[in-house]
Amino acid sequence: MMLTREEVLQIAKLASLELADDEVEKFRQQLSDVLELFKKIDDVDLKNIEETSQVTGLENVMREDEVLPSECSREELLENAPRKNENSIIVPKVIEDKQ
């Protein structure tokens, strides 16, 4: 299954990437090759294979969140903030509206 130029441009748009014309063709071939590999995996008979999510037996070690006392006051923290509004630090917006 060979992706079209338009499909690659749509994928690039969704990934917020700007591609040059030569990159579009390069990625068209590479992404198509990856999709072909996934198609081969779909053809494998897995009926008698037990599902597994990890094979090493390792587990995440989590600790309880703990609030530690600060070594400085709120006022001292706010003094070092590049932008602030009363008792808050103003940070740049991380999530953009995409349409």
C-alpha cells in the first residue's frame, strides 16, 4: 500500500511538520514501507498465543507523593518569577488550538 502525496502532507500537518518537496517523496516511501510491515504482522496467526504486556517481570516502583516544606516563602518565589500576577506565576500556554 503506497501512500499518496496528499496523505503524507496530511500526516505532516497533523504532526505540525513542514516538509520540502523532496522530503514528501522520501517520507512517502518510508511510511509506506512501515505500513507494509504492519500488514505482515496482521497476517500472523496469533490464536494460540497468550496475551502479554511485558515479559521481564519488572514492575514500576511508585512512591507516595509527599509535600515537603519549602526553604523559602511565597514572596521569595514570586520575586524570582519572570512574569507574575499577584500571587501567581504566569507561564506560557502549552496547548495550542489547532483547527
